[in-house]
Amino acid sequence: MSVSSTINGTFLAGASCTLGHHIVTPWIAKSDCDYLVDTGKLRGMQILGIIGISGPSVFMQGIIFERLIALARAKFYENSMFLVGPIIAFVSCIATGALVIYLFIDETFTEPTFSYVLIPSTSGPKMNYLCWGLLSANLIDLVANLAMEKINTCIRKR
């Protein structure tokens, strides 16, 4: 099982719980206060959501790094037991964890909310930075893939 499928599975599990809450709660709520999300559940779902959003983008940056190593040192890469894959998976997990810690380090999750999707107000600006950072990471991934495709095309022509 790959790291990206594990991350995507985690995201889908969180999304299923979130969607389940929003579908079931209106049917079992006895008062308006029952619509509010428990702060413990909110904390867990926010963390799972950030892992699901940022994990694949961070992992793709590691894949770019591995491709560059393979491209620059093809003979060495093909003929050796190289541990780049597990190292990249470990570093991407650490980086994703660091993003979660950065985003929620000052968050207390005390504000009542009715949705798992809404970001707490104290984490809002950091979430904006995270979204722009992930967009930038995906753009870097696109440019790197296009450059590597061009390089591979030139190598094949020789």
C-alpha cells in the first residue's frame, strides 16, 4: 500500500465521518444546540482534513526529487539498492505533520461551529498561507514534470 493511497484513504474516512455527521444530525437533533460540532471531533476532523489536503502535495514534491536523482545519476540509480522511496515517504510524513502543527499550534478549538469545513478564526490566516503554498507546490510540480519530459524527449532522440 502506497503512502499516497493511505493519505487519500485517511481523507476519505474523515470526509465520510463529516458527511455522516451532517446527514444524521438533522434527524436526531432535539434542539438547536445539537447542531453544534463537538470540539474534540472538530479538532480530529480538522487535522485529518489538513493531512488529506497537504499530504499528497508534499509527497509529490518528494517524487520530483526522486525523479531528479534518477535522471541525474541513472546508472547509479538503476544498479543499486537505493532507499530514496522510503526516505521520501518518511520525510513527507514529517513535513505534513509539521504543517499540521504549524497550522494548529495556537488553536484552542473553543469556538462553537456547526460545520467541520469551517476553519477556526485563529487558524484562518495560516490556512490561507497553506492553500497558497500548496498551490505553489503544485505549480512547481507541473513545471518540473514538463521540464523532465523535455529532458527525457531530448535523451530519447540521441
